[in-house]
Amino acid sequence: MHRKRLYTFVFAHDARAQIRRFTIPHYALYIALGFSCIGFLTTIYGAYHYVWMSLQMTTFNSLKEENKEIKLTNQKFQILSSRLEEKISALEVASMKVSILSGLGSKDTNSGIGGVGGYSWSNTDSSLGTPLKDSSGMANHEKEIRLLEKRFRDLQNHFSNLALRGAHTPNIWPVNGYLTGGFGYRSDPFTNQREFHEGVDISAPQGKRVNCPADGVVIFAGPYLGYGNTLVIDHKFGVTTRYGHLSRLNVRVGQKVSRGEFLGLVGSTGRSTGSHLHYEVRLYDRSVNPVRFLKNYAKISG
């Protein structure tokens, strides 16, 4: 007859204590060990799951904070972009007005920069905390800024050239007096024959100061044929001025002169009937009417 396998456990507190025995079938022990292993594995899995969930929560909280920062950054970015669009619009309008006033631009609104475009924020879900991946807004802003910078450089160059030309344009009278001889054909005061007068004669008292009408460089100073004591000034851009019949020269060849500077004194040297200034303006060595360059023709007398 088959005998059951049993396991007997003996317990005693000390050598003199009563011995206690505990007997269980062998399969009961295996079952207990199985449950113990399952419990151990369950404990390990639970600990692992707890640690994993803790890490996930930490990551989630970190992402949540980062998401808040991204939202705040996007909001600031939108505000700055909106302000930038406003400034670009204002600058564009200002530059267009200046361009039109200066003659560089056209009143046709289709010319030049056609208006402020830019990124439409309505296409962006502001509730999302993700970074803005579409950079077309900033790209448009940068393009508009580059166009505005080019326009302002063009305007700067234009006005610099205007200022340079203005400083070198003989647009004031060299002396106040009375116009006794105009530009063009007239009767020669000595021969009464018809001749072409290449400048204007301004009657003024002997010794009256003659001023420079524009910035330039003296290229001739001295006696010259019937002009008597003569000055010639180069004002750049092909413009020269000539002053004849002076009683005294106050500048020398090679000297830089500025508008209003003292050039010499009115006289009657050379081929002259009396005290006056012969004044010429020449463009690429061809005489032109000085009145074309003058701000106010009426200032000839006074």
C-alpha cells in the first residue's frame, strides 16, 4: 500500500522546552512555496510599477511646466510680432510718403512694397503649448524689414546727393546790386555791335564785398583778357562760376571756399565802363543763364 509523503516540522523554544511537531503533506508545502513565489513576484512587479508611475508623473509634471512656459513664450511672441507688424506698417507708410515727396516713389499704391503681409495668427491654435513650427511670419517680417532698409538706404543716398548738390549749386547772388546787363544777345557798350553776353552785369559800388554763391574750389585767380581781375570756381557736377572786373581778389587757386565766403571786391578792371560785377555760370563749360540757379530773382536789387 502506497504511503503518503509527509513533512514533519519540529519546534522547540529551547533544549528543555516541550517539542512540538507539525506535519503537512508534501503537496501542501509546494502549494505554499508556489504562493510565496507568486506573492514575491507580485511585490516586485508592484514596486516596479510604482517606481515607473512615479517617474511618469515626474515627467508629466515637467512637461506640464514646460508646456506653460511655451504657452507664455508663444503669447509674448504673438504680442511682439503684432507690435512689429504695426511698426513695419508705420515705417512703410512714412517711407512711401518721403519717397513720393522726394520724387523717388510713385503715388501708385502698386509700386514699391505692396503692403504689410505677415503670418496670420488665426491659423495657430493658441491653446496648444507646442513651439511654433511655422516660421513664415518672421520670414515675412524679415523680408519686409530688408525691403524697408533698402528703401531707407536709397532715400539716404538720394538726400545725401541732394544735400551735396545743394551745397555746390550757386543759388544765391554773389553781390546785391542792380542788373544792368542781362544774359544773351545785346549791343556791345564799346562797339554798339550785336554780341552774345555770356553772363549778367550787376552794378554795385566800388569795393563792395563779393560772396561765394556755393561750395567749391578756386581754379583760377588773376587777370584774364577783358574780364580784368577774374575768379573761376569749380562747384562740381560740371558747374563753374566766373567773376570779372574785381578790384581785389581775396582767395587763391586751389583754395576751398564755402557759400557766403568772402571772394573779393567789386571793381572796374579790364574792359568795363564802370563799377560792376560780371557774373557767369557755366555748365560743362557752356554758359547758362545764372537766373536759372537763383532762389529769388528779386534779390538782385536791395
